[in-house]
Amino acid sequence: MVISVEEAEDGRTVTSVVASREEDPNHHAKGAEKTSFIYLSSHANASKQPPSSKETGKSKKAAEDEDAHVQSSQPPQATATSHEVSSPNSESANNYLILVTLSGSSNPTITRLLSLPSSLTFDKLHGVLQISFGWTNSPMHEFNVLLVDDEPGFRGHHSFLALCPNPNGLPEDLRADNKAESEVTLADVCEKPEWKDRAVIDYEYDHGDSWNHHLTLPGRATPGTNAQFGAPDHVKILCLNGQGHPAAEDVGGTWGWRGLKEAFKHPRKTENREQVDWYKIGCLNGDTNLDPYAFDILDVNDGLRDAFADNQARENADDTCEECGKDL
């Protein structure tokens, strides 16, 4: 894995990770590399512009050679971010690292690696997943907490806790088996002694298409995680990595998604035109083109920042003295 830092055309700082792409003979050459953009807010370096060759008195070629030499001689840690390095007391230091996989997706498998606070409630987690996977929050959804069962003679998962937005809106015989998303946090599930290291979270979106997202906890963030990925200390909700273009809404689940991707390989064929045109014009999260491997992590993190900015501001205000403005 190689971590590098560069500035995008619109002024955003981009930290990238280069890793091997899933092998797909119908896409690029086997073993081709892919770059996953890691972070930053679109306004991170908008005001920072490098001096021109005229200002420095150097030729363009000399300036480029000098920049290349300086960039190659610096370790990744020295250029990982324009923000100060996270302190040991970084607010996100104890975040959970949550790996989310869209079940049934392939070529590529659609995944997102998220850094999330343990205090995050499941109604907020729903919002994070909607933004991270490019959904439009249209159909219904639900969470199920599953426990790994290692009893003799049986290995598998069984549902232990169901979460939905409003249990009172369910039929009476189902209310007792469901809790409100807003009343349960990630820590409630991941730290409960009898569930710890056994809990697996499933998130189903759209009961018709049945998009099942499988959430696992591979570890925790460290005090340096935010700095490594170019994020300020106070950012608590962050997408660290991922792959795969968002699946299409109302496409018919995993089989429909596969069919749509096949149609875009030969979009001008008569039998494919209707499906291609639907995605471009009628699909709720459609686009003018479809590259199954395209994933814009900058857009994801900008969306997360915008969606949770108010909550973050309120939390920061609670930790600040009203009179002097200093941290408590």
C-alpha cells in the first residue's frame, strides 16, 4: 500500500491509497492498480496557491524539477495533511472502524471503511450509510443485530435485536421485538459484555430490492488516524476508504444491478438502450455514465461533513467555555 498526497484542481487536498484492484478480465488488465481517494473537505486548501515560476524567477522546468525532488524526499507523514497532527486526546481517537459490505455485489464488491464515534445512534448511522453508499433515503430500512453462535453442533448467526425508526408505527405483534434507532448507540451493541466480539450488524435498505449491508468492527481508530487521512481532529464521522460505484435505486436488487452493468458495456445495442436510458434519466441516483469501479470519496466526505456539521458544532459548543471560548 502506498499513501501519497496531492492537490486536486479545485483546491482540495487529496490523500490517496494505491492498492490492487479486484481482478476483472472485462474491465482493465488483471492486477491493475486503483487509487482510492481518502479525504478532504472541498475547502481545505482553496486559499493556498503555490507561487508561480514568474514570482520565483525560475523557469517552469526548473520549478517542476525542484518540486519533484522535494516531494520525493519527504516522508508521507510530513505531507499527510495541511492540518496539525492529531494529539493523543484527539476526539476521534476512540472511534470504531466499521467495514460495510453491500452483500451480493461483485466486480467490484461495494465496500466502505468508516470511522465512527461509539456514541453514534443508529438513526444517525442510517444517515451515514445513505450518504456513503449513494442512496436517496427513499424506501424503508431496518437494522438487525446478529450474534455469532458457536454452540456445539451449530455455527452461524441469529437475530437478537431489531431496530427501526418508529416501533410504534409497526403492527402490535411486532412492536415488542423492535427498538427505536434513536435510543441505541454503537457502544450499546459493541460494548455490551454478552455481545462483545460476537455482534454483527445488518442494515437492510429497500425491502423490495433488499439491499443488505453487512457491518463488522475490525478495530478502532488511533490518535493519528485523522492526521494520516488528512482530516482535522474534530471530525468524528469520516469515510477512510472504499470501492465500487453506488448501486442503482429500484434496479431490482443485486441481479438487476449486474444486468445494468452488463448493459452499459454495450449501451448502443437495441436490447440495452431502454435500461441505459432509464438509468440516465429515470433512476433516482442515476448518472450520464456508469463505471462500476468509480468511487468519489471526496464527495462522500463532503456529504458527511454537510449532513453532520450542525451536530458537530453543537457538540463542540458544549465543550467550550462561553466566556473565554477555551476548551473545557
